[in-house]
Amino acid sequence: MKNSFYSDDEIKNFGFKSVGENVLISKKASFYGVENISLGDNVRIDDFCILSGIIVIGSYVHISAHTCLYGRRGIFVSDFSGLSPRVTIFSETDDFSGEYMIGPLVPKEFRNVIGGEVVIEKFVQVGANSIVFPNLTIGEGAAVGAMSLINSNVTPWTIVAGIPAKFIKNRKRDIIGLYTKFKGE
């Protein structure tokens, strides 16, 4: 298994803006604009992930296989959060109203690209095959169910799911006690 991940020396030579300790990156992951990507301690990035743009990953974060982070306007994933397989996060998107042309090969004057930062706060889990749209925050401790579409802010310590995602119920906060024990406080 260790051979499927880059060595510490290889990771340091990528040219990341910053990289912490105990970082595992699959040799099958792709990065664009590494000089704008920061990785905390104890981060794992699995096979076939794409990270592009301005991305800050906190500590104890797992990014599962086939996950894509398109961070031209910024994506921030806080400590102890996770992205399940096939999650896609967009910090910007084309305007699909029909008033503009669409696509990266069309000259800018014919396009209207909209968006903003995506912030994923501490203790968040985003379920498999979910899509997160630009310019929003998923609040601390929130859990997003599999195959959900996040198109607005998610309230802290809630569970949401669906297309678009809707409130299901409040989430327990036992994680905070476990975190305190983990940190030895």
C-alpha cells in the first residue's frame, strides 16, 4: 500500500504552498496550481482526486477517491472533516441562464463566471456523490447525506440530504467530547 502513495520527499518537491506532517497522497491524484494548495497534518488524498486552484486543507482530513475540488475562488476544508468518494466542490461555475456562452474555451467576454469561496468547517462529513456549489459554508459538525446537492449554507450541527439538500435533523455533538480527549485536554 505504501508504494501507491508518494514519499515524503516527493510530496515536498511538488511545490505546495505548505504541507504538514504525515501526509499521504495517491500517485493517481492530480494537482493544478500546487503553489496555491496548502495541506495540514494527517491528510490523506486517495486515487483519482483532482485538486485545482486555491485550496486549504486542515489537519486530519480524508479526501476519498474520485473527489474533485475546483478552487479558483477558494476552497477551505477545516480540521477533522472528510469528503466521501466522488464529492465535487465548485468555487465557481458558468452562468447557465442562456444569456452567456459556456465553457473554458470560450473567450471571457462571452462568458459570465460566478462564484465565491466554499468553506467547510470543522467536523463536517460530506457524503458520497454529493455536489457542493460555490459561495457557501457548510457549518461546523454538519453531515451531508450521500447524493446531495448543496446550493445554500448548511447550518452547524445538522444533517441534510437530498436534491437540493434539506434539513433532516440535528446532529449530536459527541464529537466535541471525543476531540477534547483526543487532544488530551
